[in-house]
Amino acid sequence: MEQKKFDLNSFIGLILLGGIVFWWMSTQKPAIEETDNSTQTSVVNSTESSNTNNSLVKETAYQNDSLKQIALKNELGAFAQSAMNATSGVSVLENEVVKLTIDNKGGQIKEALVKNYKTYDSLPLYLIKEKNASFNINFGTTDNRILNTKDLFFEPTVTKNGDNQIVSMKLKVSETKFLEYRYEMEPDNYMVNFSVRSQGLGNVINSSNPINLDWSLKGFRNEKSIKTENTMYTNFYYKAEDEVDDISAGKSEILNDVDWVAYKQHFFTSNLLSEKPFNNATITSTDLVLNEEIDTVFTKKFELKTPLELSNGELNYNMKWFYGPSDYNLLSSDKYADTDLDQISDLGWGIFGFLNRTIFYPVFNFLKGFLSNYGLIIILMTIVVRIIMSPLVYKSYLSSAKMKVIRPELTALNEKYPGKENAMKRQQETMAIQRKAGVSMMSGCIPALLQMPVFFALFKFFPTNLSLRQESFLWANDLSSYDTVFKLPFSIPFYGDHVSLFPILASVAIFFYMKMNQSQQANMQAPTQEGMPDMSKMMKYMIYFSPIMMLFFFNNYASSLSLYYFISNLLTIAIMLVIKNFVIDEEKIHAKIEENKKRPEKKKSKFRQRIDEAMKQAQEQQAQQKRK
């Protein structure tokens, strides 16, 4: 048998054939050289792959959406479409004075920023932020569901009407059936038009179920003094049955014919007004400050719960939002005429509010037009007030001088008719001497009483005047709040943890005024009669008690008020010194009284006659009892 030999040529051929096969196989891999043709092919392949993936995603999404639609249909019924189409997000309405951020979820205001103002610690001033407010409409549907708009997503549309900005929030059943919140903001206006209306929902909303509007807000602390902001000036105001009133914290009331509610926080307010009054509305105010010594975020919680009425099976309410300052000058302007919102400025009731509206605000605004330093405006205003009141001071001092002249006669009268048994006779003779001398005890009291309305009116005027907020004067950084010259390491009950200088100055001025006024008051009093309390001793105690009481009370109060009382008492002391030393002449007064005594007594008035007859009868009864 022939033996095979190694063939070199065949071996080389096999190697070459294997190399060709290897080359051919390698050319069939995806990773090829980047030529123009291969790039085009890669893009196409990538596109085809992408299309294939998208088809899979769409198919998967369709399956998920189908399941979601079924779940939402079961949960929301007719409003499932709006939940499927709507997305999370916000729309913004903004002008020169206020910025409102409206959330798609609930269609409600998420943030309300009042521009041009800061908090006491220099932060942007928000009335709504971080879910401190909630606006919700609760209603039933014809398929027996109870829904809350605050949980549902609205679809926003932002448009313009001239210079007005409009945000329409729609909770849709379909393109032609929806519940709409419509916001319209004008330039340079805190008031925003707001309407709630439904279209085509007559067969969707169950009219047999109550439709309730709930609006709640927790008021942020915005001022330095929690005590004055929360306790004295944060209130729930409302206008019902054409009367403006308020409720105190911890109270709840049911009202009819409600035109508006105002959640007022000292200098700022959140209001909801309605052209169609609310009936059977429940309003509630809750105090959230548990300890005034501890810093707090919120002051009070305000709540409005009111049923809404359907008209022809649909909702149709035209309302207004107001987020801004509770400034009397602003709210009493023509822009907000016929709303009565100026009454939430808290200028006082009755004559106190009348004085602030007709005298003090006009005088203050007039001076504000010439001066930019509000401390100087307060001083000038105090001078104007004291000059206007000076005739009353003169009248009071003149009565005091007259009583001083006849006092020896009254003392002699007490000695002539001593004892309780002569009390009526002594009183008759005293009144006769005063009448002949032309002196009346009331002539000294009336001027003091006439000054009291001014005192209480200004007590309301300064702490609520927005123009004074965060305005500085001397060492006071904010004339609407207390000034601090020294921070105490502890807190004194009823006084606080700081020392305010303006209340100290005012208290010192009051002390010297009362000290100076003591002699005048002593002259006004008849000599102490037997069995009667000695009023002079009580006056001595009041000289020390009143300044201390004021020091404690005003230490946490507006420094502008303490500044006013300090300047006012200084001016009163100066006026009294001028009257005493340059106006009143006791010798002339004495001569005038003696002349009055010589004149025939004037005919008694009917009132005087009745008093004299009553005293005469009492004297006769006293005499009869003696005889027994």
C-alpha cells in the first residue's frame, strides 16, 4: 500500500481558505467600519428598533391606561377623564401688588404673595404658602359618589382680556361638560375676580345632596409682637344682613345673607366676597397660640363652611378674592367702594371710629404729604391735637381756680353744719354758694370727659395705621410695634422680656402731669364731709399707680402710641403752666365771683327745681326722724 506524504501546497491552500472564511464571517457582524453606507444602515436599523420599542411601549401604556381608566372610572365616575388628561403644575397671576400661584390640583390658590411688604424678620410676606389654606367644594354625583375638588386635577388655560390676566381651571367630564374656576386679575389691584360655574353638569351633579364650599386658612405670624398681633388685632370679620361684625377666637356662628368674610391678621387680610350671599354659613375662629412667650408660626385658624345653591341644575357664583393690606386709606378708596371692607381696619366703634375717620386720618394724611419722617408726623399731629384740646384744658383750670376762691366759704359751711344729721342742709348750702358764684362741679368734669373719646380713638389709630409699620424713629425700629433698648434674660409677668424706652418716658411724663394736676383736682373738690371718703388720699395713690400701670401695659404696645402720650403729656404740662402763670388771674376771678353774688339769682331751671324739692323733702324726712 502506498504511503501518503505531506503536501505543503494543500496545507497552504487550506490556510488561505480558512482565512477567507474567517474574513467573510467577520464582515457579517454589526460592528462594521463607519462608512457613509454603513451609517445610513445603522440609522435605519436604529429607527426600526425604536419604532418596534415604541410600539411595545404604546401597547403596554395602552394596557396600563385601560386599567387606570377602569380604576378612575370606578373612583371618580364621570370625572375620570379630567384625572386622565390633567397633569400637576401651577399657573401664575401677577401684577404690581400681589402674586397668586394657582395649583392644577384643586384649582385653588397655592401661594399668595403680597408685594412691597416684608414680615417682621424681613422675609417675603405670604398670606398663603406651604398648604396653610384650603379651598374645596364637596358635592355628590348622580352615580352615588362624593367628590372633593381639592383632590382632583383641573386643566388650566391662561389668556388675557386687554390688560387683565385670566386663568381658567376646568374640571372636565368632557370638552363641553365641566366645573370651572375662573380667576381674572386687573393691573395694580389686590382684588381678583373669581367665579365658580358649571356647564352641562345638570345630569352629573346630584342636586339632592348638599354642595358645600369649605375655605380655611391658618394665619402666619407677620409682626414682632405675637401678643398684640394675635390677641388684639387678628379677627374674623364678616358682613351679614348688611352689618359688619366679628367673632372672637374659640367661637363659631351660623349666619345668613353673608356678603363676605375676612380673615384679618393685624395689618393684612384674606377676603372672599360673593355677589350671591351665602346662607346657613358656619364661620369658626380658633386660637393657635398656646403660649405667647414661645415663638409660633400661626396665630389663628379661620374657617368658612357654606352650602352652595344650584340654579337650573348648575353652579353659578361670581366672587372676588382679596389678598392684601387692611389699610384704611386703601379700603376706603373708590376702588373698593360699596364693599364696607374699610370697617375691618378696626378704628373703634361709635364716636371713636368717627373721630379717626373724620379728623385723625385726614390730619395724618395731610402731614404725610409734607413729611417723610413718621416720628415727626406723630409729634406734629400731637401738637395739633393738643392745640385743639387746649380750650378744654383752660375751661378745666378756670373751674379749678374758681373752686379755689370759694373753698374757704365751703370749709366754713362744714363747720357751721357739722354731723351727718345736717348732711342735706350742708349740701343745699354748698350748691347755693356754687350757684351764686357761677361755679359748677360738672364744669371741671365735662372737659375731662370730652377728652376721653380722643384718648380711646388714638388708642386705636396708631397701632392699626399701616403707614407706621416698619417705619423707624430714633431708637424705635418699628413704630407699629414696641421699641427695645434692652433685652432681659428673663420674662416679667405682664411686662415681657424687654425694656421699651418710650413707655418709660410716657410714664414719667404722666407722673409729673398728675403731680401738677393734683393741686388742681384738690381745688375742684369740696371739703371732705363727715362720713365721706377722703378723695385727696386716693388721688395721691393714683399719682404713683397710674404711671406704673401704663409702664406695664404699654411695654408691649406700639411705640408710636407711647410717643404720642409722651409728647401729649409734655404739651399739656406746658399749656397748664402757661394758663396758670399768664392767663388765669385769681384776683380777677375772686372779684368776678363777688360781683356774681350781688346779682339777683337767676330763675331756676325745672331740673334744678326738682333737685331742690327732692333735697327739701329728704331734709324734712330727716327732721321728722329726729323728733321721733
